[in-house]
Amino acid sequence: MDTEDLGLFGPGSVTWKVHEEPILIVAGLRSLYLQALHPRTMAGVAQNSNYRTDAWGRLVRTATYVGTTIYGTTAEAEAAGRRLRTRHARMRATDPFTGEEFRVDDPELLRWVHVTEVESFVSTARRAGLALTDDEVDGYYTEQRRSAALVGLGPGDVPGTAAEVADYYRDVRPQLRMTREAAETAVFLTAPPIPWKLSLPARVGLNLGPPRWAYFGIAATALGMLPPWALRLYGGLGLPTTALSADLSARALRLALAAVPRRYREGPLQQAAKERAARLTAA
């Protein structure tokens, strides 16, 4: 196995430029709010995962997968994709409205998850202050077709430009709705259980404290950054968040995260990828 290649993207890609941003923690949450609005996608998740009892474990596994596809070697990214395809191929779920059984790896569902993720990543980074030209945004979507291939989609199956993403959202919107499962998931995403070591409830009987309020602020920002049509479906969840306040919060958070030393805000996959790039450049 070649452990010295630069993976699917590399240091000159728009993908590395976007995923350099720690603010993408907000983007990941935004994509989950969006995904929950698709009834079959939500049913597939609810009927095949333990996200309520292992929310943080699921988050870590998802982040590791994304990090591997972005910063791993080509072999590592392809292996991660094979494992994901194998797992999805075994999963079935029941449509909450028709009672029809469907495969979780249905291309339509894979496309929805892919588009909501990549659109959330690039739009959140841009709105938080990352300088990206329109051509770079289109380049990001085109590059991310490589990630789509890992889950079993072809290059022509997913949008490759911002205009194509907008067309896709317009076409899929009639299928989206606020279901009971979507509402329950949104509430869970907004106020999930905080790991006990990070919260203060044991002594005072409350699940409040700095970690809870910090997460709540991130969730409110992610919700406020949803497309207007998605935010209308949620009714704002009663949060006093607007697109403007979300943008301002995202910019402030991005500046705060930029002050954190790189060794703390870059994960091991990202650090290893940069080290490989430096070695190959020096060779």
C-alpha cells in the first residue's frame, strides 16, 4: 500500500482549503438538520442506528470517516468507502407513509446525504468568512464527486456546481416535510445529552453549565444558517435566530477558533496528511 500519496484531493485542492476550517463543526450540524427533513432518510437513520444512545460515538465515527476521505491516502479513503458501502448494503427500512420497505443505499438517499453535507460545508465556510470565489465553490462541488464515488454514486449522479446544487434542492423540496421523527431529531440535535465529565448536573441537579451553553450556541448558529425554505419547515424551533445573527456568530466563532494553536485544532489525519505533503514536496 502506498502510504506516501496525497489522497483524493491534496494541498492544492479547494477541498483542503475548505476543510482547513474548524468552523465546519457548525456545517456538520447544519447538514444533519437538513437531512432530517427527508422522510425516507430520517426513517433509515432512525430504524438502523442507535444515535440517541450513542450520539457522541456516532459523531466521532462520522468525523473520522470524513477526515479519512479528505486527508487519508487513496487506499485509506477507498477502504473507508468499501466498509461504508458494505454496511449500508445490509440495511433496510420502512417508509413511514407508504409502509414500503426500501434499501438504505438507495441512490436517491445517498445523493440527498451527499449534497446536504457538501453544500453545508462550503456554504458555512464561506458565510463564516472564508474567501472563496464562485469558481472555487464550483471546484469544490466538482472535487467532491470523488467522495460521492466512495459511497457508490457516479460523477453524473451528484451536482458538480453551485447552480446544479440549487437546481437539485428545488427539485427535491416537494419531498421534504416536518415529520414527527424529524421534529424529535431536531430537538435532540439542539439539546443532546452532554458527556457527564463535561457537564455540571451531578452536584446541582441541572444539565447546564458552560459546555451546554456553548453547544446550544453552535446549534442555534447551525439552525440559523439553514436555507430559508428549510428554516420555515422547522419554524425556527422557537429559537431567536436569524440568518444575519447566524452569520455574525459563525464569523465570531471562526475568529475565536483561529486563535487556537494548530496542534490543538487539527486532527491526527490532517496533521499526517500535511506531513506527507511536506515530505513529497521536499523529495
